[in-house]
Amino acid sequence: MALKDFKFENLSRSTQLIVALALAAGLISLGYMLYLKDPIQRRNALQAEIRKLEVAVAQATAVESQITRFKQELVQLDLRLRELRRILPSHKETPNVLRSVQEMAAASNLRILKFNPQPVAPHDFYSDWPITLEVEGSYNSLGVFFERIGKFTRIINVDNILVKGLERSTDANRTLTSNCTATTFVFREEQPPAPAGN
């Protein structure tokens, strides 16, 4: 049978059905390849990108919702740091310490005879700053002075206390002298590392 004599109607019903299905499948595949494949791939890529963006937006929203809380915590920590810096400042503040100690001594009815700041002794995160003092007054005045130092905003430890009575003193407010070491502390800021190779 020649190809020109071929007629679709002459084929059996099952063969016609198979040929029709094969043609339909071919047309569908061709249509898919020409018209649908790229848009479907683009749609799938866009959906994947949308999912990524939704995750990123959800994370950003979660962070944004915590920003207010973080800002409040930062303000509280800043206030706490200021309070701690009053107790443990980052520099010696010699004039302020001298003035404060003089005021506490005067309020306690003591007279400062000597005020000698000593060299700073560094430790891990703070430094000791000892100051040798000699004061003159009465026993009660000395006790009041030490009590005032104990309640002072800045930390000051008093040790090496030596008390000596004044002989032939006629003033009831001047019966002794006392030598002691008042040690205050300085917070050590982390220093930037020195440049290498010079």
C-alpha cells in the first residue's frame, strides 16, 4: 500500500484512537515546550523567591518588634553604667577626690595635715589608687570621718590606720593624729592594641 493511498478512515478503530492520542500528545508536548514551559519555570522561580522574601520579612518583623525592647534595655544599661562609673570612674579625678575628702574631713571636724596620692597599681580591669593621709582631731571625729568615707559614692577603702595621741593638747577637738591609707579604685578601659611592626 502506497503512502498516497493511505487514508486514516481505512485504519482500524483502535489504531485510529492510538494515532489520534499520539497526535494529541505530540501537540500538547509541542504546545507545552513552545508556550508553557518557560512561564511555568518562571512562576516556580518566582514562587521560590516569594517564599524566601516572606521568610526574610518574617525575620525582619520579629527583629523590629524587639527593637523597642532593646532600646529600653539599652537606656537602662546606660543608666546603670553611669551609676557604676560614679562608683568606679575611668580616671583618677584627683581634684574631685581631694575636695571630697577635705569636705568629709571638715564635716567630721578633722583637719588634713597630709594628702599624698601614690602611684596607681594596675590589676585586671581596675587599678588601685592609694592616697596616704594624716589627719588631726578627736577620736569621735575620726570615727565620723571613716563612716562618711564608707558611705561615699565612690569606693574608698581605708587601711593601715595608725592613731597617736597628742600630748599637752588643751583643745578637746584636737586630741590625736591619725595616719592611714585611703585606697580608691579606677576602672581600666580596654586599650586598643599597639600597631605592630614599627
